[in-house]
Amino acid sequence: MSEQNEAIANALELLVISQNGIGAAIEELAKWVAERGSVDVADNAVSALQVLDSNAEGIASAIRLLRQEQI
């Protein structure tokens, strides 16, 4: 793998880790909001989680492609 692709893959991995942390925080907040009766707001938060999950899968796919490349 070229140094450039390795750096890109490493940066993408950090983005996925950050997305996972943000997703966990949104999930906790959605639960808290739903328990207090704002179901519509909680549903919107869950929709945002679905977008994060979908994007994380795309980023993971790009990481795999970068890591498979031979020099």
C-alpha cells in the first residue's frame, strides 16, 4: 500500500471511530428525549443514526479497498 493510501485509510478509520462515538451519544440523547415524551424528536434522532450507520458502511468499504491495494 502506498504511503498516501495508508494515510487516507488511517484518516478514514478515525472518522469511523468518531462517527461511532457521535452515534452512541445521539442514541443516548434520543432515549432520554423519548422518555420525556418527545417521541417525534427521538424519531428524528434515530433517523440521523441510520444515516450515520449507512455512511459508516461506505467509509469502511473505502478503507478495505485502500488496504487491499498493492504497491
